[in-house]
Amino acid sequence: MKLVQGGRLGRCAGSVAIVVAVLWGAVAPAEAGDTKAVRTDVTVEVHRDGQSKARSALKLARTSSADVSALNRAYAYAQCDGCRAVAASFQVVLANNAPANVAADNAAFALNENCERCETVAIAYQFVVVNPHRSLLTPTGYVRLARARLDLLQLTRSGRPAAEITAEAESLAAEVASILTTELRTKPTIDRRVRMNRIGPFRR
């Protein structure tokens, strides 16, 4: 399967926003119809001086719908003095059975407004795997993903500098990519009619 990776990093006045999407397989805009919508949204807002808040999510979704829409958002906002907001959202979508249309949308927003000595960090990583068959994560993969989820939670709440948080988040994203590369197993989709013929009455 083909790997396409793109990233964008923006900085402004004490705020950091990083967004990276990793897509395996052919991805095309979804058309109107019966669509499976997968949404991950992490929002952190701080309005009190000296306050520090952090939230994170690492979610896995699996679907066999013909149309798939995947939306991932991380939003950090601060309007106070000496405060901090950190938001990190990781989304993994396994789109099985070769969906006809897949729309992947990933974004991170970090904003400071009318504040001094404040910091906002927003991080969004999205992984969409499009497979012609059924893809399943191994038990080891689930364990590794759970560990990465815990590490992300601890990272966002660590109080470390923004540069260290973004660098460590990149390492965690690399771990997720490694999990999807080494711990995914595929099973062929068996046509129901063929299966019924095989178990039907024997005929000469």
C-alpha cells in the first residue's frame, strides 16, 4: 500500500500548532450518501490567570462502510495571564473492504488572545488505513496502542516546554505508525453466496 505523509507547523506569540496526516491507500473526497463519520475532537480553553489545563485523546475506529468521513481536531485557546492550554488528538481509522469514498480532515489550532506570559499547544495526528480486505490489530498492537495513549496523556500533563512536547509527540506518532505497519493483519472477505454454496447440499 502507498504511504502519503504531509505536515504543517505554525508558531505565533507563545502558541504552537502541529498537524500531520498519514494515509495508506487511495483516498478521495466522499460523496453524499450513507457515510460512516468518525470524529475525534479535543478542546482546551483557559480563561483564568495562572491556570493550566491539558487534554489528550488517542482513538481507534474500524469501519466497513462504503463511504467514510474522518475528522480529527485539536484546539487550544488561552485568554488570561500566565496560563497554559495543551490539546493533543491522535486518530486512527481502519477503513476496510475498499470503501468507495474516503474523506480525511485533520487540523490543529492554537490561539492566544489578549494575554501575557501564556502558552498554547495544539497537536493533531491522523492515520487512515484503507484496505481492500478486513484489517485487524493484533493483541500486541492493542497493548502498544494503549501504552502510547497513556504516554500521550502523561506528556500533555507534564508541564514540559512546548518544544519538548511537540518533539515527544512526534516520537509517539512514529510509534503509532510502527504499530500500524507491524501489528495489522488482514483477512480476505468471503462472498456470502460462495460460502452458502460451499455448505449447501451435495449435488451430482
